[in-house]
Amino acid sequence: MILWSVLISAAFAKVCTPAKITVAPPEPDGGGKYMRVHPSGDYVLQSHFAGADILDLTSHDANGKPIAKLIQTAAANESYPVEGSWDLVASPLHKDGMRYYRFQDLLQLGTNAEPVFADKEHDNFYHSAVELERPT
């Protein structure tokens, strides 16, 4: 069984926090995955050849050890969070363009989540998206 460590760090931290937990993935890891840790450390967005899913690390066994719960999502391979609060997840290469899903919808609705909007002009997995504060 392959074990991997989850680094828990605050968003935009200049110094990484050492790994605090080691969790066994709920399925064998065949490689080819990109994993991104939510700023809270409670979730891992993993993108792989079959799509993208979320590991929910908020559950614990009777001994208090974290259990990784796999949540399948409607997001595609090469999906990534919009930097900042992770309110949105960008999902590329759909017929209608880059789809943007609410992270909470992916958590709660899984494969039934609907995109908030799509962007046909910017539909590539090698670009970035970031949240900006509105001027006051």
C-alpha cells in the first residue's frame, strides 16, 4: 500500500508546515495524479486520467485517525482550484469550454454538480486563475 503525507499549510504561506498526518488513499495509486491540498488541509483535489475527485479528510476512525473518503466529481482531468479561497475549481477541455464549479457543490453533489459558468476562449489546462479582491 502506498502512503502519502498531506501537508497542512495556510494559503500563501511562505514557509511550509511539516506534514501532520499520513493517510492511506482509499484506492491504489497507479500514478499520473496531480494533488492539490485545500488551504484548510481538510481536502485534497486529485486530478488523474479518469477525471478529478476529492479526498475528504474530515472523518476519523474510533482512534481519532483520519480516514480518506473519496468523492467523485463532475470535474475533468487537469482540474485545479482557483487560487485564493478555493471557492471555484477550473475544469478544462469540455465542449463548452473551461467549466468553473463551486468547490462546495463538488463536495456536496459530486458528479451531479453543475458548472457556475464556462469560458470557451480560455479552455486550456496550462493557464492560471486567481481570485482578486474588489476595490473598495
